[in-house]
Amino acid sequence: MMVRHQILTVTVGAVAILAMSASAKAAEVDVLASLAIKPVIEAIGLPFERASGHRLVVRYELTPVVKRKIEEGAAFEVAIANPGHVTDLIKQGKIAAGSRADIAWFGVGVGVRAGDLKPDLNSSDALKRSLLGAKSVAYVGEGTSGAFVRGLLDRLRIAEAMKDKLKPAGVAASLASVASGEADIVVMPVPLILSHAGLDLAGALPSEFQDHIVMTAGISAGARDTAAARAFVDFLMTAETGAALKTRGYERLTQPSN
């Protein structure tokens, strides 16, 4: 009986290992993500691949473009965009119901060329003076943060005065224009400013003008390998990813977003 028990134990153990191996079969996880989350995915990509055996293939777009591409039929396993976009895509049947996960939020800040004097951002008046005093201001012309910057200037009642100072461009071009001295400051999500070695973060915008932008993940309703996609979303919610988020200017949500 004892020998039989040992054989049975080994057999059950082997079956369990085979089952685990089958469920952990290496897969390619196609991620369509907002540029705003790029710094942290670049940091956790290799650790996820080593831990899971899966391979990430990531395409970055401006946040509204992520939603548009999915609506146009782009293939993906995991999407990362704003909560409203993900919710809408769930309603459309593009993202699986129940797969949504709020990863983190971040604020908008002001960046200057590394070593330059940092403008005063401690009040609405100081922010207004700093923007008006700049010869040129870079920002992302499209996307969530671009709409926010234009709205900010309206709220400060300086949209007309700033019209000739604004330099709308893509994320990389906007950051590079400040690093090269072509533009004086950039108004952009804090993590993207921190990700550029040629820039210093002058600070986040005053709280009354701040916009807390949330990044939310969802799994494709037509994912080729739902288990692999789920493994990546689960990894985004780990303490390891949380540490990478914190050092790059993101914060975990204390409660679910709308």
C-alpha cells in the first residue's frame, strides 16, 4: 500500500506539472497602449517575460488613438487607455466584460531643460506668470493631455495671449524641443517628463488646475490566448509593478475609477 501510495503521489505530481506547463505555454501578448504608460511598461516588460515565459509586443499610441484603432478592427490582446475608453469598448463588445483593471493615475506637470531655472508653479497667479513669461510652450497637440492644456489656458484666461507661444507636436518632439532649447517649457504628464534625461520636472500643476489621468487595462474579447493576456494584466497589478510606477511619477488608485 505504501509503494502504491508513493506511485500515486508521483503520478499526480507529474500530471500537475504537465497541467501547469500546458497552462503556462509561451504566447505572444499583443498590447495596444497609451503613450502615457510607456515608461512603466518599458521597466516591467522584461521581468514579466522572464516570470511568465510570454513575450510582449507593444504598440504605443495617443490615448484616443488606442480606442479608435480598436474600433477600426486592430488586433490586440490587452489595451491600455483611459477608463471611459475601456468602458465604451466593453459596451461595444471589443473588450471582455469583467477584464477591466485600473492600473494607476498620474498628474500633469511642467518640464524645463535640465539645469535651467524652474518656473514658479505654487499658485494660479504664479502659473499664469510662468506661462506668459515663456517665449514658447511645448505640449502634445492631440490626445488627452493636449485637450487638457488648451482647457487650462482657457481657465486661466490667457488662451489668446498664449496663441503664438504654443508649439503643439507629438510626445517625443515636444520633449526634445525643450531639451534642445527650442521651447522654454513643456506642459505634459509628469511620467513622460521624468522619462526624458534632458529634462527636469519643475513641478506638478497647482491642485485646482490638476487633472488626474487614469490608465486602465482591458483584455480583448477576441484574444488568442486569454490566459496569457490575463497574466500580463495581473502582473500590472503586482507590488513589483507598483514600485516601478511610484518611481516614475504614477500613483495607484485608492478606489476604482468611473
